[in-house]
Amino acid sequence: MLTPVQQPPPATFQGLGLDAPLVAAVEVLGFREPTPVQATCIPALLSGQDVVGQSKTGSGKTAAFGLPLLQRVELARREVQALILCPTRELAAQVARELRGFGTGLQGLTIQELTGGQPARPQREALKRGVHVAVGTPGRVLDHLQSGSLHARSLHTLVLDEADRMLDMGFGPDVRRIAKLLPGERQTALFSATFPDSIESMSQSLQQPSAVRITVEEDAPEAAQEIQGVTQLRLASTPDQRFPSLCRVLAEHPHESAIVFCNFKASVAELTENLRYYGVSADRLDGDLDQFHRDEVLARFRNGSVRILVATDVAGRGIDIDGLDLVVNYELPSQPEIYVHRIGRTGRAGKTGVAVSLVKGSHDPRITDIEALTGLPVVEIPAETIAPSDVPAILSPLAGPPPMATIRISGGRKDKVRRGDILGALTGEAGALQGADVGKIEVHDRLSYVAVVEHLARAATGRLNKGRIKGKRYRATLLR
């Protein structure tokens, strides 16, 4: 039975027992004081206890386990000393990115992602050179352990991030196989937004009997603050009316960009295909996309080349879109905390937004739970039956290309390409565009994405291929 731990009052990072380089790093990153889950979990983990940490998404769980984990790393020993398991490669990439930020003051620290959807050979080569911390998905981590490319002899810490989702996605058996291949003398931490019976069972099989449970309750004022700029609406819909109802919502709530959330990958694929069939600019974001295509979809959505993004919760982690007008819950989540996280993506930075949820009926118990959590009403929209034959007319105002198109350029920050270089190439004599014709520019490691007014994009792509950026030729591709 897990021992509960009381939540302490807010503390300072200096007072939690962290080393100076870690404290300096979090201050540079803008962390002013620990969140409740950090203030409770960091001392417990630094003392060597096994922990089950439960708090809402976005509460700072990565720092809660990442800072103590990094403090225990011996930089002189280039072997895997800590392993973090995540349910998806997107979350693994996000966790690795945050850990690198926390570890900027730890000279020589090496963090390696071990995920599917990426070639295994570079991962094996990195492990052979020496890695301090591995962050990965269960399937690929198990492959590396069983093949001998990942050695666990020096491992002292195992973390399961979003353990509830890991179990929901069927990774329980792989996680248990991984645990059997790790040293028995280790610290194990489970972090989760919810605490189903399956988490209790996993804790009993993976953790010490003295493991402590740390729960940070979501309170209504905090949840309400996260969505204070959002108008919340709900629309009762039967299964056969779900797509027509979505079409009505999209047509009645003007938007430059919208995210439609589904609970399942199959729903994402079907819905994206249906919207495209009627000429609506839409793309999908789910766990089947590799990192290259994920980056491309998000770049196009951020710069206005895709108007509607259809996504699952897990694949949608880390999405941060400026000026998002509308969020639709095509399938309502079972947990109110996930609902708050979904709709909190609109109405940010003092702006307003709209969130519409398709529900089973006028008395959907999930809406009752959401209103109890937030203390805010979800207003019902009168339902109406829409004939399938009416869908084309409803969607016709949304059909057609978006205002911007995206050009992918085969050079990025590691090639010394900067935003100003790309803008100069497009607006200079060779490019012949006006500054107003060019939209958002994103420079990644080896690729860049630039938005150009749609009707000029093809000509701009041709000019980029014929010209140079900083005196060097790069391949430009118009994305459709």
C-alpha cells in the first residue's frame, strides 16, 4: 500500500537540496519557484525514495523527476545511469529537450532518445560512444536491452512518465520485461495524471514497499485560470450526426486556425480524410507520424498553410500555436484535466477563444465533472439534425486553399542559415517578393520552413532553387 505524502507549502529551488548548476539552469529557464509537485517530489527523490507522483498535465512533472535524476548522474562515467520511459516518441523528444535545458551547466552531459519511427543504428552508435541518460519508448528500449546495445549495469534510476497512458496503450507487458532486465537495486518513479487501479498494481510490482504516493489535487480556481479566455460550448450529437455536427461548428465559428481533438488514431485518420474530401484544408497529427512529418505538419499549421489540425492528445503534446481561434472536442476525453489542457490552447495571452465539445446528450456526466473541476459552465447549443446532403453547402465557405503555402528548404541552423537569410533571398532581387508576401519562418537543425502567399509560392520556390542563400545553393520544395 502506497504511503501518501502531504503537499508542503511552496519552497525555493535553492531550499530543495539541488546543486548550484541545476538551480542556475532553472532560473535561466524562467522558473521562479517550484510548483507543488516539484516542491514535494524533488526532496523525496533526492532522499532516495521510490515515488508515485500524480498531478495534472502541465504541472511541471519533468522537472520534478528530471532535476533529482540529473543530480545523481556521474559525468565521468559514460554509461546509462537513468532511463525514462514515455508512451510516445513525441513525449520522449519533449522530455529529452527539457532535460537538456536543465543540464546546461553539467559539462559533458549526454542524453539520448531511444524511440521507434527513427533508425536504430544511430541510437546504437550513440550508446556505444557513451550516454548518461536515455529517454525512450518501451518497444525500442526493450529492443536495445535485448540486443545488448543498451547496458543497464550502471543504471540507478527508472522513471515512467505518463504511466497511466503507457498502460492504456498496452505497454504494460513491455514495461515489466524492461524492469526485469534492470538492476534490482534502483530508484523507480512513476508519474501520472490519474491514479487507476492499474497504477497501484504496477507500483507494487516495480517499486519498493516503502514507495510514497504524492498527489497534487487540481483545484477549480487554477483550472479556471487556465481557460479564463475561452468560451465553452457543448452540442449534443448522435454517432451518425457527429461529422455533420462538426461541419456546423466549423462553419458557425469563424477561425483562421482550429484544432479538432479525437481520442483514437482511427478517428483522426477518418476525420482528416472526410474534411479533405470536401476541400477543407486539414492535416492530421497522431502517433503514427515520424518526427520529420510531425515537424512538417506543425510548421504548416503554425504558419497558416493548414487551417485545421486533427490530433490525438498524446501526439498533440507540446503544440503551442499563437492565435488559435477554435478547439473542438470531436470525441470528449474521459478525464476533465485532459479537457482543460485541450481547450487551454486557445484564448491565450489575453486573447479570446472558443471551445466546442460534441457530447452524447444533454446530461453527459463528463460535462458535470468538467464543470465541477473548473467552476465554469459549459453552455449547451441547441441541437439540430443535418442531412448528409447538406454537408457540402455547409463546408463550401471553408473549402479551397489556405492563404499561405509552405516552402521547405534543405538548410537549417547547423548550416548557419538564419531567418534573415531566407527573408533576404525571397525579397531580394532574385526572389522579387515583398516583405508582406512572406509569413512565418522556422529554422530547424537541418531544414527550414517558410510561409509565402499561396498564389506566389510556386514561383518563389523556383527562384529559390535557381538562386542562393548566403552564397550556397539549397533545395526548395513546395509542400502540398
